[in-house]
Amino acid sequence: MKIRLHHPARETSMAGPKTVWQVLRELDIVPETVLVIRNDELVAEDDMMNDTDSVEIRPVISGG
């Protein structure tokens, strides 16, 4: 799967299938700090991702 990360912006790839949680663990990212978007849809930690998926990982931003 092709993975695009933000802050800092970079791209990487990873073999699947893997759950979102497994991908984040391999990238050393805390799940609560990001949103994971697969093929333009938000996914949960237990969703499975495949080799053909396009994944974007965005930081969670909060404010007031």
C-alpha cells in the first residue's frame, strides 16, 4: 500500500494486508494522534488495508 504522511510530509509503502493499528505501530505513530484515510474514506484501527490501497495519515488538530 502507498502511504502518505503529513507533518513532516513524506511518502512510504508497506506490504499488506494489515490492520490500521498494525500500520501505525510499524510507523511508530500513536493511534490517538492521527486520522487514517483509505481511498478517500476515514477508517478505524481494526479495519484491514490491502496492497492496492492508497492511505493518508493526517494529524488530529484541535482548537478553540
